[in-house]
Amino acid sequence: MNEYGSNLFKGTAVYYSEYRPQYPSSLIRFLIQQFSLNGEGRLLDLGCGTGQLALRFSDWFEEMIGVDTESEMLDEANHLSKIHRVDNVSWRLGRAEELLSDWGSFRLTILAKAFHWMDRASILEILYHSLDANGGLAIIDTFNVEQEPLSWQLKVNDIVKRWLGNERIAGDSTYTHPKERHEDIVAQSSFKDVERLVLPSYTITWTVDSIIGNLYSTSYASKRLFGDHIERFEADMRSSLLEIEPTGKFTEELSVSVITAFKREIEY
């Protein structure tokens, strides 16, 4: 995340926790089964954001650690963990390279919609050596390069570009999605038994407000980027979306992909 600077997600945390779609229960069940979780060991959520995914595993680990580079995200994660009365989680600010020496070892590490921001090969070696013997890794995403955007999503993208320009802003730079697939990078690492599974799709319903709120949770359309134009941007977005769908309700099919891998120090 170095090249993007320290303000990549500045000002997005409140919108992130309220408007980002929740992962389906099928993902939780899959990870519990895949890694034989039983309430023992420790979980690392690297790039944890506001911590909603980690909090859903509170019954399945003795201890959980969430790590993120954005302090506002961790403030919100701490707030959510208190609301949900989860007391076996702690939140740490920093990068994997900085925290490696004092964070111990883990039964499972998860990276949810965060791996693309990282130096993937370097991070994988750090995570490999941070796992218990036969510990596991799960890389979770909803990004699907083959899925055609819906008409309302194209309109949202057009409006964002109208106000912020054609380049996808990412902190101090612009974003380019990695060319090499995540699973190929993992397969080239020390990890074993690398698999990628796409879970059954599910439908979510958006409103105009939640579409705007979700935009404000992103690095490329955070609220601060619009400056004094924020009210005019929102008016433009609202009128354009309601022109497409007067009910103000928009649906989307989402599918979660999970790349799993294991340390496998002990061969069977």
C-alpha cells in the first residue's frame, strides 16, 4: 500500500461500516468447514477495515487480531466490537512488515478485499511464516473481471468520472488492478494446496442513498475528494439514477470468491 500513501481511505470509515455489503453466511460456514475451526487458536485479519468480517468469527477463535493502516477504520472497528460485546479481539495500526515481530502466530489469516493493495509476494511470505504448522490462508473478494456491469452501475461510474476525472484515484496515485491473478501469485509462494472457489451468488438491493454511501466508503470516490462540489455531485447522482429507475431500488448479483491455501509443514 506504500505507493498510494497514508490517506488512501481517509474519511471513509463511517461509510464503510454502514454501506459496504455484508458477506453472506455461506462464506462463514465455508471457512469454518475448510479450516476445521473449533474455537481454538488465533485469527489474523490483515487489512481488516472496520472489522465486520473478523467479528463474525468471535466464537471460532480464542483470540483475533485485526490489522489496518488507517486509524479511522480501527476506531470504527473498536466501536463495533464494543457494541457487539466481542472481547477477544484487538486492533492494531500498521503494516505487516512493521508488526511481524510481535504479533505471534495464527491458525488462520484472512484478507478480504485487501490483497490487491499489497506487495503480494512479500506479504505471502510474511503470512506463511506467521502461521501455525498446518495453518491456513483465505483471500476473499467480490471482484469479478468477467462480470458485465449493469446499466445503473455504468451510470454511477460515468457520473463519478464526470466529477473526479477518468483516472481511478487511489490516495497519492491512481489505481491499476494487478495483472497476475491472486491465485497464481499464491501458487508461486510457499503455500500448498491452493484452491479457488466461487460461492453461490446472492442478491443485494441498493437505494440511491446506499449507492452514494458506498461510493463514499471507497478510495476512489471518498467524500473528501469532491470538496465544495459535494452537494451538486449528490444531486447529479440522484437525478441520474432516478431517471433510470424511478422507484430508487437497484439490485445486484454478487458472488464471493475464496482462495484457500495451507502451510503444510507436516506432510501426510
